[in-house]
Amino acid sequence: MQGAEVDLSISLEHFYNPLIRLLRALPVPVICAVNGVAAGAGANIALACDLVLAARSSTFIQAFCNIGLIPDSGGTWALPKLMGLPRAKALCLLGLPLSAEQAEQYGLIYRCVDDAELEQETQRLATHLAKQPTYALGLIKQALNSSFDNNFEQQLELEKNLQQLAGRSEDYQEGVRAFMERRAPHFKGK
């Protein structure tokens, strides 16, 4: 690579950034299972997902500083919001690995599980979510993602508008009917 000028922004703009935007915009929850080392963009792609499970032996590392780069793929946006600015700075400026247990304690991921349980726990979580009112889950995801950019009044307005949509859904009607009939609901995602 000596002497060759590289424009890394091209791969970000054409590959990584569209993926991150897609993960955040999907109207259903996205689960990520981390098994091993999630480094650089791999770690930040995981953070773009809604529920992150990690095997206990897994680590997260923002190794960009070790090669003269900055965190990308949404890392500089997500890390301070998830774990606080002081910890995000330490993680990005020092480039040290973070264990899955630490990532859970810092609020970076949903859960750290034993290695042997990762696949089963991920499947259990996916099965649970699939049986839920997925239309409403997508609205919840939209509201939570918007909370970082909205002030309090804007968030209240968004909640009102999204609740109107949820209240008109078939899933809401089924949920109320099932509650009144004392039975499990059968949601359709509509």
C-alpha cells in the first residue's frame, strides 16, 4: 500500500453506512449474536442491532486507533449514547478489548451468556419476538431510535402519532380481545 492513496469513505458510503441505516430502519427488532471477537466495524454493526447477545468468551474492540483510523459504521454515534462519553472515549482512544461481561455491565449489549447457550438463547429470543405484535415492536423501535434526536415535546408528539397507528392495528384488536377472553393472543404483524 505504500504510495497508494486510499479513499476509505467509498466503502463506508457504498457498503457499511447503507447496512447500518437499514438495520436501524427495519420495522422489526434485529437480533445480533456475537461469538468471538467483534472488532472495528464488526463491533459497530452489532451495536446497530436492537438486541445483542454475546458469548461470554467474546470481546469487543474499537481497534481503529491502532491503525490510524477513527471508529466508523456508527460507532462514534452509538458508543457515547450506550455507555457514556468517558467510557466511549477510553474504548476508542485506547483500542483495548472489552469483555462481553463488561459490555453488558456498561450497557453496550443486552446480555452476556455462556458460550454453550448462545445459539439456543438467540433462537429463544427470536421465537419470542416472532410471536409478539411485530407491527407494534417496529413502532417501539422507531420511537426509541428517535428519542436521541428529539426533545421532550417532540418525543411526546411522536408517541402520540405512533400510538394512533398502533391503536388502529389488527394486532391491538387481537391483543385486547385475547385479554378479555383470557387467552393467548395470535398476532399477525398487522
